[in-house]
Amino acid sequence: MENFTAYNPTKLHFGKDVVEQLREAAQEYGKKVLLMYGKGSIKKNGIYGQVIKQLKSFNAEVIEYSGIKSNPLVDDVNEAAQLGKLNNIDLIVAVGGGSVIDSAKITALSIANNTNPWAIMKFKVKPKTTIPLIAVLTLAATGSEMNGAAVLQNHKTDEKIGFSSSLNFPKHSFLDPTYTFSVPKDYTAYGIVDLTAHSLEGFFGEGDATLTDRFVEAIIKEAMEYGPKVLSEPENYEYRAKIMWAATNALNGLTNYGRKSGDWGVHSIGHNLSYLFDTPHGATLSIAYPAWLKLQKDRIPERIAKLGEHLYGNVSADETINRLEKFFQSLGSPIKLSDIGIGEDKKEIIIQQMIKTETNGMVHKLNDDDRKKIVELMM
Amino acid sequence: MENFTAYNPTKLHFGKDVVEQLREAAQEYGKKVLLMYGKGSIKKNGIYGQVIKQLKSFNAEVIEYSGIKSNPLVDDVNEAAQLGKLNNIDLIVAVGGGSVIDSAKITALSIANNTNPWAIMKFKVKPKTTIPLIAVLTLAATGSEMNGAAVLQNHKTDEKIGFSSSLNFPKHSFLDPTYTFSVPKDYTAYGIVDLTAHSLEGFFGEGDATLTDRFVEAIIKEAMEYGPKVLSEPENYEYRAKIMWAATNALNGLTNYGRKSGDWGVHSIGHNLSYLFDTPHGATLSIAYPAWLKLQKDRIPERIAKLGEHLYGNVSADETINRLEKFFQSLGSPIKLSDIGIGEDKKEIIIQQMIKTETNGMVHKLNDDDRKKIVELMM
């Protein structure tokens, strides 16, 4: 086992109607609230009204920034931060999935440190403090509600990258499974892929952490059991709850304790696809993971077979990859670039983008030849 | 799934030589430190010297309270709190296992709220604040290093009871597996029983929390795999590390999220045995759990078989109980009262103590007839 620090100060409120506790949580930070959300689905499903009711109940002054995209842009964070600075806000309330919460984290840092958000993302400015953040989750996927990570893309620098800091943990997160009832089937599936991929990034990290391996098994088995069920019954509270809680645990530290790091090579590959084609994050992962595993099969056969042992009993590395791919496919998530209409004509563009961004894992290093092979395996 | 709050603000530092970070953690709270520990084994194995070195490095004024027993007494807490008040301390550093850390938690509350510790334990005074606590763990067992619980006994009121509060979380905990190398075989075994029992108390709680059930499986399987190994090789770093981390996870919230509560009936039974005969906590649990399961076998056969499915594949409730009992026995922990020299002549005393203290579970309720049956099953 590697030395590690386990620290997660987010207070997470889980269950039906937990947003009724938002007032109590929010009011201790002040009255000037920057409310951040996406493209407005929260107005259709009533979540916006419930959050506003909580904020108005202590006479909060609510400043809104909306329109954040599902592959979030640094431009939005820039604008939100300007708005926040101008209004001298006390607190950010982020209502949405990972893209909104990630954007809110960097907005908070940008305001509090009076700096350009991209300078933070690129480690050019080390943030010293932040603005308190409360998250209301509407999509089970990224785990951003209980971690310090954020991913943004920048079309000027041609990048989609991540940034982590212990300053980024939300003070409170509210997870009501009913808030995910209206998530469409495809995005529900992408969320299940995402939580599985987060667990796998941990599993293929560095360090002998057997309890953590068993936690990975627990989370992926939960996804394998309840993923198909939630897709059949999207308004089943129990199924939504199980997937929501599994997604949080896949990236709140639990799948990484005792390791030096996770690998994160597959996420790195996926970010390129999202950047180039605006492909939803989870969809890029169900395409990239099988390809990555096929590349690694002869390099780390025992580790892949160990994953198989955890998930399926005694099966080979090949069979493990095959079953995982079938699982993603059974959810309706793409497993090949051709499934999302990306043909051979784009192959060279993807390879060049991966070379340019030096797409890599933290543990299993990829060279240009590997990058090329992975793209071929994704076709 | 039941509604729940997941919140655990302890910053836990795990691994070899992590105590070298104690100075940095401690110095932000002030210079007057109450150092609490047990009967002095930390002076023999060098841990005392390492902790003192860290505290002296920032010129802390160290006031010591030692001699805390393995079934900790409220009298010690009372004295430690007097000493702490008299010296106007800023911080408590607890070096030991659960008994020392539990005592330190209530000492901190008693000082900060200027009240009698037993009044807190009995919910007669609601504590509003506390003194910061840092734990240095020397025994893998109770999980006290990363939770808000504390158990004390009181010979005046004839009780051994628990108290939980979110104020009780240590600010920092330092877990160096080498600090457990010198734990004797019997106490190592009791710790493995304790962590298994904590996981089971969660499993037999109320609420359909399948991911939490899988986490319980993960933790107990880790104990079943590495428990026997650490007993064979007590100075094997990896084995000690695996058991230490498993013990923390068995009672840091993870085995309870999504449930209304755990059961805790077996702990309640065990506390009576510790109270009457000063039996080590873990030893009481390896005696009480099989008995409790035998009593519950016809009441919750499916749940016990479900545990068997998680741990052993497809086995019956009877076989599950049999295998768990054999596991405890294989560790060298007693599974009958006769194993620790308690004979038939004590039967009535135990029954009467359990009736007097209204020994019960939070979910699976016990009446006097059940209490009697359990004692008979423990003989």
C-alpha cells in the first residue's frame, strides 16, 4: 500500500426532499448568491423553483449565470466569475451535473483569488482560498459533488484538461434521486459508464491496495446490477438512488486510497473526442476503455484478469474485456467511433490531436504508436 | 434506501512515517497540548518519543494524562478533563487505540462545555463545542480515529455505554501500520473481530442499501484474507496496513450509509461482558455474534443467507453462522464464555445484568427471554 491522505470534508445530504435543508446550509455563508446552472432543464422539471424557494426563504439576493454546456467551457467560467466579482458574492449554488459543478468550482477560485480561470487550470496561479460552494446534483455521473476535481475545455488553446484542489470540495451537496428521474436514457447510460470508468481508472492505478480493489468491485457490480434496471424504469426511486450513490463513491477518494494515483489515460483519450466532436463524456469512455484494455492486454494481462476475477469470477483477460464492452453496449452507450458516426476520414485528426495534447496515463504511459493503435481500436 | 447524511471531516494520514506530519497539523491549534495515552507501552516501543519530538519541535507545552484502561473508565476522563481545564489546553493529542481516543473525545467535550463527562454520555447536557483532537493510532480495531463515537464505562452507575456526536471527529488522525507491529497476537485478533463485527452491525441494520452491503462484503473479505496472515507475520507492513485500513472503514460511515441505523445489539451484549469481567471488547464480540445469529436464524433467515452469499457464495444461514464462528475461532478469539473461563455459575449474573441494562438492538429488538437464550447460546 502506498502512503495516502483520506480527506473529504463535503457534507452530503442524500435522499428524497433533502433540498428542503438547503436554506439552513446556505444561509450561514451570506446573502449574495451566484446561482449557476445549465441550459434550463431545471426550469422545466421544477428543480429551479425548489432551489429558489429555499434561497428566497432567507432573503438571499440571487444572481444567475446559466447556459453552461455539457462539455463546459472556460469562457462561461470567465463570464460567471466576472459577474460574481461585480456582485461581490458570498456563495455559489451550482444546480446541475458535473459540468455545472466543475464550472462553479473554478468560478469560485477565480473570484476568490482575483485571477483568470485558465491560469488556475494550467497551474500558473496557485489558488490560496475560495468562495463557498453548494451543489444540487441533477445527474449521476461525475462525482464532482464530493470531490476536488474540475474539468474544463478551452477552444483558444485547443485543450480539455482537469484541475484538482482540496479547496474545490463543495461545502454541502444535495442529492435527491428524484432530481434525476427526467434524465434521458442516453445520458443516464453515459453516467453509468462514467462511474464504471472512474472505478477502473482507480483499479489500473499504481499501488497494491486490495481493499480499494474490492470497493471498485462493489461499485461496478452495483452499476452492472442496477444500470440496466434504471434504464428500464427511469422513475424508480430505488434504482435511481443506487446509481446516484454509486457514482458519488466512484470518485470521492474511495477508489484511490492506498494507490500512488489512478491511471486516467482513458479519460485523457476521451477528452480529445469530446473536444473534437462535442461527444458526451460518458460516450467517449465506453468507446475508449475497451480500446485501451485491448492495447494493454499483453502488457498487464494479470491485472486485467484480476479485474475479471473481481467482477465475473475466474475469467481470462480477453473475456473480461469482452464482457465489459458488452456491458457498455447493453446500456446503449457506443463502443466504437462508428457508433457515433465518426468514420475513417477522422482517424488522422484524432491521432494528431492525441499527439498534440500528449494524451497519456499517469501510470501506463502511451507513446505515439500507442495513440495510433488506440484510435484504430476505437474505429 | 433511507435518507442519510455522509459527512466525515477527519483528515486521515496513512502510511509509514506519517507522524512526521504531526507538527504541521498540531501547531495550528496552539501550544498547550494535553497528551493522553494508556499504560505506557508507547514508551517501550518508541512511539511516545516520536510524538513528543513532533510536539517539542514547535515548543508545545505538553501536559500528560496516562493510564487509560482498555475498557476505558469515566473516572479517567473526569481526571483528564480537570487537568485540561486547569492548564487551559488548546489541543488534545491521543496516542493509543479506541479506548484512549474515545476517552480523549469525551475529555475534549467535557473541557469545552465545562461539564461533567457522564452528563454528556447520558445526553443530559448537549455539548455545543469541543477542543480540537488529533489521534495517533496504535491499534487497528475500533475505527474511533475516523468517527464521532465514544464508549465509556461507569462503575458507579453500572453501565458501559456509547455516545456519538459530529463534534467528536478528530481533526487529524495519523495511522502508521508499523505502530501496530508490537500489538500482541490476542489483541490483534480482537481487532480483526471488532472490525468484522462493526461491518456486521451495519449489515443487520435497517434499510435496503445494496452498495453498503457490498462495502461490508469488501471489508470482511479483507479481514478474512489478511487476518490470518497478519497473525502469522505480525511485522509484515502490508498485512498490518491492510487490517488497519479495513478497521477504519468498518466504522467511518461507509458500512451505514443508506440505512436508518445499524443494529448494535451484539455490541450491547458485549459491553455487559466487558463490564462484568473486564473481557477485551473484541473477545466479547466473537462470543456474542455467533450466539446472536443463532437466535436470529429463524427470524431473519434470508438476511443471514444474504450475508453468506456475499461472503461465501451460495450457502445457507446455518452454514454462514458456522463459517463466521470458525473464522473467529481460527484467529484465536474465544467463541464461547467457557473459552475465557466463565462458567455456568455466572450465567444468572450475566442475564440479570443484560435485563438491568435493557440490552438491545436498534433494529432487532430483544426481550428478557431473548437475553436469556443468548446467554445460554454463549455458554
